[in-house]
Amino acid sequence: MKNTFALLLMIVLCPRVLWAQQAYINEYRKQLAAEKIDTSRIHIIGDLARMLIMNSDTSEALKLLKEGLQLSQKHRYDYGFGHIYNGYGILYLETSRFVEAEAYFQKSHDYFKKSIKDTAPLGVATALANLSQIAEEKRDIEKAVGLKLKALEVWNATSFPERYVAVGNLYVSIAGLYSKEKLFEKAIYYNKKGIDTRLNANIRDSDLATSYIFLVNAFIRNHQLDSASAYLSTVEEIVNEIKSPVLYMRYYGILGEIAFEKSQFEAALESNKMMLQYAQQSQKVAYEISAHLSIGKCLQRLRQFKQALPFFKQALLISQKNNRLETQKNALQGLAEVSHQLANDKAAFRYLSEYLVLNDSIQAEETKIKLNEIDTKYQTAQKENQILTLEKDKQYQRAWIYSLLGGMLLLAVVIGFGYQNLSNQRKIAQQQTLLKEKEIQQLEKERQLLATNSILKGQEEERTRVARDLHDGLGGILTTVKLTLNQVRGNFILPEASVGVFSRALDQLDGAINEMRRVAHSMMPETLVKYGLIDSLRDFCEDINETGQIRIKYQFLGIDQRLESSTEVILYRIVQELINNILKHAQASEAYLQLIKQESVIHLTVEDNGKGFAPIAINRHKSAGMTNVENRVAYLGGTIDIQSQPNEGTSILIEIPV
């Protein structure tokens, strides 16, 4: 159990790094097949689904998560909801659908926080770490750091032995965020905290080696080469002990950086070539690009300009292929410099122009996110230093451009300003157009919603009126006719030949009355009006079960009081339409109806074991009935999720706020 929990912890903490092994997947499948207790099944389902997502098997993962969600709803199991929603979040995170991922991670956090289970704090910390990753993807560094610090508070308040690994990872992750912001003193501080946490827990693994490497990197960026060199022997010892290609790649990378900073370009060149070799072996694109750039710079400093040129070109090619704008810019700068040094000013000017355009684009699109609210005192002290550093960089860049292009500089500046002005005007126009389009879309959406509201309201009013007219008007007339004919039969002696005809007429009249009542009940069930949604749905299912055409199982939970009449009518129509679709098209022998009210949300599930259909056919062959269902769900402000595969039945999950 302890090993299983440790595996779960690693998977939760590193959702985008860890690739689950097939042996673990098979073991979890066996455990799931043997487990009979629902709450235990939920735990296994959550773990197995995450491992399948890591192995890109989203189809099986989705089926498992759906089962886990249904079991959690069945038992109102808060911990289970947190577990399953975390799985959904990871699924959407892996497909870069950050809005959906953030929503599910937030749900996971909220349910874990409500749970009374002793391991619930681990779920809360996991959700905070995952939300931090979403903020980082959105480049909201301030929010990302704040969420990680909250996760640290939760972990430090627990007594679980696994907290040392988690806390160490979080410290190093925070250090990485500060490094991105060039706040290297902070990065050094948090890297050391991560290392100390592991050492105090006697943990000596690849993460410890990585933490040391990140610490050395921070020292190099902060121009503390002696401090960086002091840790090299420790890094080398751990790397040679673990023998991981990724660690070797990072180790040779920092060796190359230190040698380059010390102007030892031959040694730097050899280290960067080793980094390139391990990067290609490990298929680490970012390090492969970095190695090409570093080799090009070393050859440039050794005045081997022709040999440097192909490395800068390869760095540019890989960067463009993987849409890495910053390294594209660095490669273009290197190509411009080397081309100028080879007296090929035409090529140099072309590369420089591309560099300027790309640089303007990056500066226009990126928004610098400050960390003032996280560490106000530190940020104030460093702000002036950052400005001075940026000014020095700009001065160096200007001096380099002057020496490179000379007389061509004026033309380049004109091109740059012209492009920037045109780009700004285009962006303003695009923003105005987008705003107008959004306003139009919002108005159109409101118009459609109003139209749908009117149609649905009119349909129900007309159904009610017709049902009432049939029952009270035509029904009363037919009943009166029947009573009159019965009196006629009692007061007159009919010929023997006419007795049979008269009896058949009365039977047909009885059939007409019953059919009229059935139609009136279908249009507006009397049970729905008098007793409410649950009783009317129960009668509806039992009526269909009596036909023998299909067996409908049903379950209603959490609806202790009646809903608004309009909501009850629309929900009844939705169920009626979905069951009718099953009867018409699914060729199913069984169906399942579940209606659960949890807090302020109604969960409606309708499933069948029929022939199903391919997902691509959902929109291509959508019937008028399904369109009505979607309109009714949209009218109530709800969502609908349709899952189906050929010969595997169909499942429809609807969530409606009340």
C-alpha cells in the first residue's frame, strides 16, 4: 500500500513529466477488476486514468473517469469527486485546453477541501500545484508563485513522509519561476531550500541532482562563477552515480556555460558538443536548440565563422519547427553577426531585419508579470538594478548594430519603426473588430435564447391547452355519449343482429376514450402537474416497462422538494425525448435513468446498451429531437455531454444549475 501511495503521489505532483509504465497500468487494471467496494474503485480509477493519460490512451481514461464520476455521485463522495476531477484536469492539461483544465482543477481543490478523509490535504496541495501550472502556462507568474506557496503551506502542515519529495519539488519549481524573471538571488535561495529538504530526508535521487544543476545555473546567471564551480564536484558525483542521459545533458550544459564565461572557448565547445549528443539521445528539443546556439557562439569566439554558420542555421530551423520565438531571435542574431564577420553584408542585413521584426513582435505580445505582491520588499530593491541591466543590454545592442551596418542603420530603423507602427495600427483595428464581433455574438446569443424561451414556453402552453381541451372537452363529450348509449341499450330491446354491432360500437367508444386520455397524458401528464417531476418520471418509466419493449432502471436522489414548475416540465420533456430516441433508434434491451440533485446542480444521466454510434456522427446526423434537447438544456443554462461508440451503447450526461 505504501509503494502504491508513493507512486500515486509522484503521478499527481508531476502530471506532465511522468510517463506511467505499462506494468503499473496492468497491475492497476487487475486491482480494478477484483475490487468490489465502490469507494475503493474510485481511488483505483483515478490513479489508472492518470497513468493512461500519460500513455496517451485518452479513450480508456475517459470511460474510467466517467465511471468514477458516477460512483462519486452515487455515494456523494467528496474525496472521490476531488480524485476524478483531478483526472479530468490532467486530461485537458495534456491537450493544452487550459480553460477546461483550470476549471476541473478548481473543482478538485474545492471537493478535497470539503472532504474529511485524512489524506484530503494531499489532494488540496496537488490541486494548488496543478492550478499553479495553469497560471504558469498563461504566463501569470505572480499567481503561479502564490499558488505554489499555498501548496507548500498545506504540505508543511502534514506529517506524511512523502511531503519531503513534494516540498523539495515545489521549492525547485518556485526557483525556476524566479529564474525566468531573472530574479536569481531568489532562485538561488529556493533551490538551496529544495536541496536541503532532500538532504535532511536522506533522499539522493535524480531530482536532487537536477536541483544542484538548477542552483549552479542560477549562480552562473547571477555572475557568481566561483560559487557555481564549488558545486561541480557534487553534481558530477551524483550524475555519475545515477547515469541518466538527461542529467548528463544538463551537467555538460553547465560545464559549457562556466567555461564560456571564463573565456575557455575550446573547453566550452567540447562540453556543448557532449550536451548536444545527450540532448538528441533524450529527444529534448529545448536543450538541442541551446546546444546548437552554444556551439555556434563558441566557434564564433574561436573565429571559426564558416563552421559556426550551420549550427546557428540548425538552431533557427528547429526553433521555427517548434514555434520557439526566443531562440529564433537568438539564432537570427548569431546568423547576422557571423554573416557580417564573413563579409556577407547582404545576408547579414536580411537576418538582422528578420531579427528586428521578430523582436518587435515578441515585445508587443509579451506582458512582463511582476512579483510585487509576492515579495514587495525584494522587488523594490531589485527594480533599479533590473532597469540598469536592461539599459546596458540596449546600449550594447545599439553599439553592435552601429558597427555591423554603419550606413544601413538608418534604413533599418525606418523599417523597424514603420513595421511597429503598422503592427500597432493593425492590432488596434483587430481589437476593435473583435470587440464588435463579440458584441454581435452576445446580442445574437441573447436573441436566440429569447427565441428559444418563447418557443419552449409557447409549446408547453399549447400542450397544456390541448391536453386540457382533450381531457375536459372531448373527453367529457365522449363519456356523455357512452352513458347515453348505455341508457338506450337498457330502455330498448334491440334485434339480435344489432346487439353485436351495438356492443362493438361501445367497445370502440371505450377505446377512443382511452386513446384520448393517453394522448392528453403524453402532452401534459396529470402526475407532473399534481405530484411533481419524480412521480411523473417514475410513472413514465413504469408505463414503458409494461410494454416489454425495453427495461428501464431508474434512480432519483437528493430531490426532496419540488422544483420550479417550468424547470420540472422542461426536465420531463428532456427525459421523454431521450427515452423516445432510445426506443426509436438504439435497438437497446436496457436503459438507465439517473436524476441527482447535489447542492445547486442537477445531474441527469440517460444510458442504454444499444448499438451506439461513432462520435463523428453526433453533429453530422443530429435529429430534430436532439436539437430540441440541446435547446432545452441551453435554456436552463446547463451543459450536455454525449459519449458513444459503435456497439457500445450511448451515455448522455446533463448538468443544470438550479
